[in-house]
Amino acid sequence: MRDEGPPGEEDADGPCIGVRVPAKINLFLAVRGRAPDGYHDLVTILQTISVYDRLRVGVYGPPGRGHHPAARRRMRIELRQEPRSGLPTGEDNLAVKAARTLGGLRGVIDPNGEQRSPSKAEPRTVLDLEKTIPLTAGLAGGSADAAGALVALNELWGCELSTAELREVAMELGSDVPFCVSGGTALATGRGTTLAPVLCGGTFHWVVCESDDPLPTGEVYRVWDDVCEPTDAEPQAVLVALREGDPWALAHALHNELEPAALALRPDLGEGKKVLADAGALGAMVAGSGPTLVALARDAPDAERLREEVGGWFPRVHVGTSPAGGPRLRPC
Ligand code: C5P
């Protein structure tokens, strides 16, 4: 069952591309202060983790007629997704915004064009989204979908933007979107959008513990303003642990200055951290702005053991590895 009534598979007459996009975690996050625009100045180390959303993008339209450029510029962007409460639809969805921004920029579509009611006589681009990354959870799920849309539509529409240019477009969409365009491991500064690659010499094994109640990022930053102070903490210990691929050193170095604000809003997350520590996790922390908790395991069997042990405490627990690369394109 789909929650919108877009075209069926049978009327696809254009190309179609699939993309798999990973979630992200912050291994280090220090808040240097609040900038005049209200955003916070960060030093953070971001890494992708193997919890993925999948997106398929395709051009649909009148079979066999091709697409006149004028008709193409009026092209609708449609989103299909499994019904799931809380997932933004239509223009509020970040992947749709990404599509409109890229399409408008490259003249593929008219960004201010009138939104027409669906018609089989007009071409349209359909984004088919299959979500696994939990929503509003501190794992950049919405940002990953937006990055996936940019990377896949850049191919589908033949925009020919470089990765650096895609990251520029991504900055308008959200602080985590530029990182999600290329993934891997990066040191980010400023709003979180100025990126430098970081060497990672190993694979790390995690359990990812979901929460049923979302925690909006802006709210966590507002509480940070009330209860926290800027610091000058440096990410050196995390950089060394990553280079050496040492999970014990990484567990010791994990650092998230949004955590006190998330815990102030959600004291139950403190209990969750204790459950993970008691189960023998090397380290556990709030993922980004939360409310997801991530816990570092020794190796893959240890991660499975941890998942079994804490499974009753959280609504859903995944195992994952990091780093998980970036968006990966595949034919439909
Ligand atoms: O950039 P993005 O839309 O993902 O950010 C969501 C919210 O998080 C912002 O509206 C802002 O309140 C907060 N934020 C911040 N400083 C950052 C990143 C995000 O204050 N560096």
C-alpha cells in the first residue's frame, strides 16, 4: 500500500536510478558557541553507519512520446513512500526540496512553477523512498534522503554537477546534507557544513537503539543554550583512535556536547545508557541530538550479543558498522 496515488510501474518511460544512503553518527561534537544567525558553531567528527534508506528516482510520463522541454520544465516532483506516521510528505519532505532545488538550479524544472494535479499526459519525476533510518532521531535520516535525491537526480537528469557542487546545493537544505552527499568520515566545522576528510583505519561495530519519541534538533539546541556552555574540547583522541582502528580508544574518546541537553529533555536516555554499559558496551552515547543511543562493541559477535541483551529495553535495536561509505547508485 502506498499513501499517494502516483503512476504505476507500467507507465515509466524514462530512465530510473536507485540509491542507497547511510545514516550518520557524531563521534565527537563540541559546541564553540552560538552564531548571530542562531546556528551553533561546531567542531564535529561525522561518520556514516550501515543503517540505510533506499530511494529510487525515475521519470514517468506519456509512454512513447518523449518529453518536450517546455513540458519537462513544468515537471511535477512526486514522493512515494510506505505509510508511516510522522514522515513529512510533499513539499515538506527534504528529498522533495532537494529535487526542486537541484532541478530549479539546472533549469530542469521551473522551481516556482505551478503545481498541477497529477496527469498521465505530463512528465513527472517520482521519488520512491524506502525508509529504515528512524525519523527525527539524531541519525540524519532526512538529510541522507536529501543527499540521495541530489546524487541520484544529478545522474538521472544529466545535471553533471561535481561532488563539490552538489555539496554547495546541499548546504541550503540542512547542516548534515553536505556530509551525507559523500559520506565516509569527516571533520566538520562552522554550522557543520565545512568538511575535511578524516582517515579511518578500521571498521567499528555498533548497536543502534531507537526510541519511539522523536526529539527535534532545534529543541535540543535551544536547551543547550539554557543549560550548557561552549567548550574548547579538541577531537585529537578520536582522530587517533580512528586512524588506529582501535574500538577501546574510540570508546574512551567519544564526546557529544549535545548529550546533556538531550538528557535534560529525555532523562530516560540516561537509563538507556546505563543499560548498555551494564551489558558490557565499550562506550555508549546519544547519537547527535538524539534520542537514538549508539553503543560501541568489541567486534561483530559482541555487537550481536549486545543487541540480544538490550533488545527488551528499546523498541528497536539494529547492529551496524562504520564507516559505511556514501550514497551508492545502482540500476533499478
Ligand atoms: O540545519 P538543520 O535544518 O538540519 O538544523 C536544524 C536545527 O538545528 C536548526 O534550525 C537549528 O535550530 C539547529 N542547529 C544549530 N546549529 C547547527 C546545526 C543545527 O543551532 N550547527
